[in-house]
Amino acid sequence: MALAPVTTLHARRHVGADPCGSCATCLVRATCLPQGLAQSPEALEGLGYGRKRVKRDELLCRMGAPVESLYAVRSGFFESRSVIEDGREQVTGFHMPGDIVGMDAIATGMHGTAVVALEDAEVCVIPLARLGQPEVQRHVQKAMTHELSRARGMLLSLGTLSAEERIAAFLVGFSRRMQALGYARDEFHLRMSREDIGSYLGMSLETACRILMRFHREGVIAVKQKRVRILDMAALAARAASYDPHHRKLA
């Protein structure tokens, strides 16, 4: 799979696009732009951000490649994959609009995972050179803190929860993230496969499918291919309650 080329915002201006307007109206601009910059054309022009379109199944980052930029997901969904010692692939994360991809590579200088588009997508490119700017640095540090908190929650899930609780927690978490993006929290399309969900949650494909169908039979969710409708959020949340590290009500 080939890496997609980058189109700079400056270059897009010369083919009739309005980069400042595009960022100012972007629903997830808070991901890649520190507060206030989207309303400042001069500051935005000086950031040197680019934009990249990535086709389905195309690589955004190659495992082992030097890290040159971070990527703020503007639209579409991505999946991170790593190769474990025995040569098998392990799904390590899913990325949706509002996420920043590549922060785990800053410490080592190279990408530890391959990041692949699950559908046609677009990202904003944040050059590492821009991280020296105080306002950008503070913004990325805040995003890194949020990502570390999410990673700790995932480790807690894998280490302490049953397979059923992990599936429930995954669906509740996905629902929350969709709601935060302005979509319905009780009905959504899972871009990833059942096998990838199982890999991410540390279980087999068969186990993931069996639990999803059990929830379906019990009337907690309705599943049709990749479409999921949550019929009883309280019941689903109750099965995932021990996952919530902040002891917040999940429904």
C-alpha cells in the first residue's frame, strides 16, 4: 500500500480553495488548531499545515518509517496495526474525526504502527517542526494527555474485564465518541470488521461474534452487518460499568 501525497493549504489557495474558510468551518478544527487560530488568517497561514486525502485501505503511516508529521483526522476512520513477535498483526487502535494520529511516534522518532484508512478519509497534516511554537505545543500536549488516559483505560479493560464486558465497554465508548461528534449515540456504522474488533479487544473473531449475537438475542442491541443500534443503553452500560476509570454514569 502506497502512502498518500500531501497537499499544502498554501497550494490549495492557488487552485481556488479558501484554506482559512475551510478551517474556520471545520467541525473538528479544535483538534489541530489551538484556540483562536482558526479565526486568524495570518496565524493560520504561518502554521504551514497541509491536507491529505487517503483512500480506503491506503496507508497513512508506515510502521518503522521516520515520523515527520502528526495527523488530525478531519473525516473518515483509520485503524492502527502492529506486528507482534510471532509475526501476527495486532490491531492497536481506531481513529475517528477529532483524533490526532502519530503522537506515539514522537518519543522514538519512528512510527510503531501502520495506520490504514478504513474508508475514504481526509487528515490535516501538522509538521513536527511546528511543535516548537508554544501555542501548538500546548495544544498537542493536551491531546497527548487525553490519549494517554484513553490508553490507560484500554489496558484496564484488557487486564480486568471479561470478554463480554470488553465488548460492552467498546460499544459504550464508541457511542460516546459518536455523540461527541454530533451524531446519534444509539445507532452507528462500525467501519472495522468483527475480526479487527476482536484483535483490538484481545479475543478471537468467534468470541467477538458470539457476544455481539448474544447481546442481539437479549434485545440489548440490534446488529445488521456493520450497523449497530443500541436498544437498551442502561443494560449495555451496566455490563461495561467497571470499565469506566472515573466511575461516571454510562447511560
